[in-house]
Amino acid sequence: MSERLGVGIVGSGFIAEFHTRSFRGVRDADVVAVSGRNAETVRGVCDLARKIQVGDPTGYSDVRDMVRDPAVDAVWLTTPNHVRLETVRAIVEEVGSGRASLRGIAIEKPLGRTVAEAAEVLALVESVGLSHGYLENQVFAPGVTRAHELVWARGASAAGAPYLARCAEEHSGPHSAWFWQGDKQGGGVLNDMMCHSVEAGRFLLTPPGVRKSEWLTPVSVDATIACLKWARPAYSEQLRERFGPEVDYQRAPSEDYARSTVVYRNGDGDEVVSEGTTSWSYVGAGLRLTFELLGPEYAMAVNSLDTEAKVFLSREISGKPGEDLVEKQNAEGGLMPILSDEAGAYGYTEENRHMVTSFLQGTPPAEDLHDGLLVTKVLMASYLSAQEGRRIDLDSTDLTDFVPDVATGNWRSGR
Ligand SMILES: NC(=O)c1ccc[n+]([C@@H]2O[C@H](COP(=O)([O-])OP(=O)(O)OC[C@H]3O[C@@H](n4cnc5c(N)ncnc54)[C@H](O)[C@@H]3O)[C@@H](O)[C@H]2O)c1
């Protein structure tokens, strides 16, 4: 019998549910505990785990109690961005005092709302010697990893390393109020989703099996942000109706569109570029992830909405709004793509399999909190670039204390 890892999930929202579903494809782990401040949603995630037979978790209201549970060997941290640091502090205090014994911690993106926060998360986790993983699912998405492997094996080995990655994540807007609030989330769509595109770009431009930080040296960042849709009066009113007065895009909008171009120097000494585009103003069938990697004689492309399966529903059928066909679904009629296994396709299953194996074997995950910190630096450089309308040199700019105007409520689109 192989050893098994007992996983405790902190947070019981959207992503906690995705992780729970993904554990169906992870052999050596059980979801043994879930903690969160909403007893009903904690119960919901526990029930889901039992129903799909990925564990028989105990529900907790306090993360400290959860990590003291001897069944919990590792933590998956999925609380919202504004409570990330306090949650990590609590866990680290329990481990440091010997009241809890853990093998590892895996933390959702983005690592922090600022470079200072992300650096503190990393320092805290390392201060108690915990193995750590950064939960960036897109670099584990099977379509992305297989295409990456093939273009490097067949294309780059013959014609030279790739020079341009293009990554995008777009949907029609997040599901909880705190995402829309600059102070709580740390920004708008740039912070929320460019973290994926930056890391996917780094992954694609790096040879398989090589640590990204060993192959790519970040050089500069140039970015643009705008609020294209949700600051329009009719749409900001929709947000207020849906989420309450604290989400007021007339008074304090966040960006719903971001573009960021990162220049790197690669291991061959060549200049290479990663372009990222993210938006909460995309209205298509649902969430769309796209990836491209271009080299001297080859290219790869992935589009999550080019699904193998589709359904067609005629105008005679008016279905209830749902998210059963694709994440962030925008329609229930016409020709619609369906993803039969979203947790697999978006990379959560392979991500969690990798984290579990790394924690059990005591080997450093390929995606760790150092990657999360670097991504946060690129995101903050992107905000600074967009605010000041200039290219940011990553080597000479200290971003430690930088807080984007979007996060302080002082940003207006187009100004
Ligand atoms: N990898 C991805 O693609 C992806 C997708 C969605 C979210 N995320 C990340 O996961 C994290 C959670 O996002 P979500 O979509 O699950 O959010 P959510 O709003 O759906 O759920 C958040 C959960 O945290 C709990 N919570 C709220 N405030 C809390 C507090 N003060 N203390 C303890 N628990 C609290 C809520 O009760 C809820 O259970 C965020 O950091 C987000 O960026 C990642």
C-alpha cells in the first residue's frame, strides 16, 4: 500500500469545490477536512467529497482547529485574497508552536495583493520549513502541457527555442462581490486573471523539466488597463443590484480589461516575449482560455472553447441560467460547447496530483511560492506601467511597497 496524504481545504467557495472534484483523479490523497466561516458551504463541500468518494471530511469553522487535526497532512489554501495573509499566519503559528504537524501547503493564486504581502507569505511558510506549492492550474492543463512538450521536442530541438507566448483568460465577470472590490481583491482583472497568463507564458517559453526561474530572466513590463464595460451606467447598476452598494463602479471601478507584455532574456541569451490579455468584459459561450507559443519554424495553439463536445438547443427551448455546460456560462441556447471534465481540462487534477506526489515524496513542486512571488512582481509592475504610461524595468524597480491605484480606490479608466 502506498502512503496517502490527508488534505485539509481552507475555504469552502467556488474554487474549494473545483479542487474537491479534481481529487477524483488523484490516487494518493483524501480530502479529510474542510474549514471556512460559512457552516453551510463547509457542509456542502464535505457532502460533495463524500458523494464523489474523495474523502469523508470533518468540517471546521476555525483553520487552527483544522490544522491540529492529526488526519490533516497538507493544506490547500483557498480563502479570498484579503484574508490570505492572516490565514497563513494562523497556520504557520500552529505549525511553529508544534500544535500542528504538516508536510506541505498549497496556496491559490494570486499569492498576495502586493509584493510585500506575497513576500511575507513566502517568508512565513519557509520559516517553519513547510514544502510549498503555488496553485496555478493552467500550467498543468493537459492540452497546454502536451502541446508544450511536443513543440519543444519536435520544434525547438530542431529550429531553436520559442520566442513568443500569447496567453489569455476571459469571461463575463467573477461570481463573488469581493473580486470586484479593488481593496479586497488587490486590483481588478489584471490581478485576478493576468496571474494565470503571466505564469502560463513563463511555462510555455521554458523547456519541459527546467525550472522557469533558471531559464527566464524577467527584463521589463509594459501594460494597459481599462474599464470597458462595467463602468457604463447600466452595467454598474447591474453590479450594485447583484452585489450590493459596496460594489460601485461609478465611484470606484476596477479594470475589466488588461494587457501586459513581459520581455524576458532566455537561457540562450535571446530576447523572448510573453503577451497576456485578460478581461471580465468578454461575453461568449463562457470562460475562454487561449494559449499560443510561436517559434522559428513552429507554433502551437489551445482554445478551451474548441471543445470536442457541443450541444444545440433550439429557440423553442428556454432553459434556466446555469453553469452546467461551461464555467461562467452566458447562454442556454443555440450551439454551445460543453466541457465534460472541467477540473481536468483546466488543469486542477494534474496540479493536485503533482502537489500530492511532491508532498508525499518530499520533493519541491515544479510550481512553488517563489513562482507566485515573481508573478506578483510582474503584476505590480504591470499596474505601475499602466498607471504611469511607461515601460517598467524589472531589475531596477523596487515594487515592495507599491499598491495599485485600483486597490486604493483612486483609479479611473481612461485618465
Ligand atoms: N485557480 C483558479 O482559476 C481560481 C479560480 C477561482 C478562484 N481562485 C482563487 O481562490 C481563492 C478563493 O476564490 P473563490 O472563487 O473560491 O471565492 P469564493 O468567494 O467563491 O469563496 C471564498 C470562500 O472563502 C470564505 N471566506 C470569505 N471570507 C473569509 C474569511 N474572512 N475567513 C475565512 N474564510 C472566508 C467564504 O465563506 C467562501 O467559502 C481566491 O484567492 C481566488 O483568486 C482561483
